[in-house]
Amino acid sequence: MIAKAIKGRGFRGVLAYDLGKEQARVIDTNMTGRTPRELAQEFGAVRKLRPGLGKAVLHVSLSAAPGEQLSDAQWTQIAGRYLAGMGLDDNQYLLTRHADTRHEHVHLLVNRVRCDGGVTSDSHDYRRQESIMRAVERDFGLQQLRPSVEAPRRAASRGEIEAGLRTGIASTRQRLQQLRVDARRVAHRGAAATGMRLAAPVRASAAAGFLSPDGRRRQAGGVATPSRRASR
């Protein structure tokens, strides 16, 4: 499983991309809005708590290997693991599933501004998200990718290529390389459609509030009251 994260400035364009794809489905959220405009207003109400923050938008694509099939519930669990592991446990988010590529993937849109006005740190985010993905692969029985610091970068050998042509089955190296290419393509496609830039690897209304991933209703300013998760 591969995670690609993009940071940007505007929620509206990302929402239009995530929700505007054919067969796109929201499978988890703690937001109350349903349209890009409604959701952008909700994101914006909390973003105003940190007007000086340039890039409040975090857009993450999570991609499974070709042939792997996950249910909506499993994707929701994986996204929850990502949110918790990246310190995004008190942030607005929207999880959308797309079906426009040969491999399964979802898009996770998150407000980096927390409900209490703080900003979730992005320090060592590439390394942290890679660690989360390796744990997800193990716990969900998915294809295991080697950490980037260990993964060989060289191209497939002549023997691997010839074996693939003879048997019709790509080598493990070729499959992993293609998965990385596909995941990068999905991230770039979303970035191009929304005017955002792909981050380089690092070695209802505000009054109505929203639900944090722990299931508690939040209002801008940090007031929390118990509540059920918003309908998906």
C-alpha cells in the first residue's frame, strides 16, 4: 500500500475533484455538508482559526496493489490508522473512494488546522506515513513493500523481463515499481485537477460543529460534546 500526500491552499478545488469523479463515493467523514460548497464552508470555518497558515489542505491518496480488494469498512479502518498515526485525530476529514484506475484507491482530504486552533505538525511526514503503511500491509494481509531506504532502485533485469514475457507474469520488482508509478500518477492527477503541488518526499456550519475521529462533536474553538459519527 502506498500513501501520497499533497499540501495545498484551497479546499474547494480538491472537493470538486474528489466528489466529481464518476462513481466517486464518500465512505467516511466527520463533516455534515454534502456538496463541495457546503463542505468548503465547513473546512473554511475552522481554517479561520489560523489565518496565517499558508497550506491548510492535506490531500492523501491511499493505493492498494493491483488485484487487492478491500471493502469500504477496511478502507475506513486504514484511513483511521493513517489519521491517528499522523496526529490528525482532532481534524476535519473526508474519505472518498474512486474507481477510475485498475488498482483500488481512496482519497483522504484533511484540514491541518485542528478544532482547537492548533496545527498538526508535518515534521518527518514521509517517514511516518511509510511506517504506517508497512504496518497496515502486515495487519491486513496485503502485499508487503520494502521500506524505501531498503528498496532497490535499479530497473528490472533482462532475465526478469524475459521471464515476464514468457510467462505473462511480472516479477515482484516490476509489480512494485508499477504500483509506485500508478500511485504517483493518481496523486499527480489530483494535484493537476486542483492546482495543488505534489509535496516532495522528505527523507454544516461552524456553529453546527463536526465530529472528530474519536466520535466527539467539535466546534471551532475546541468545545467537545459526545455525539454519534456523521452518517456516511
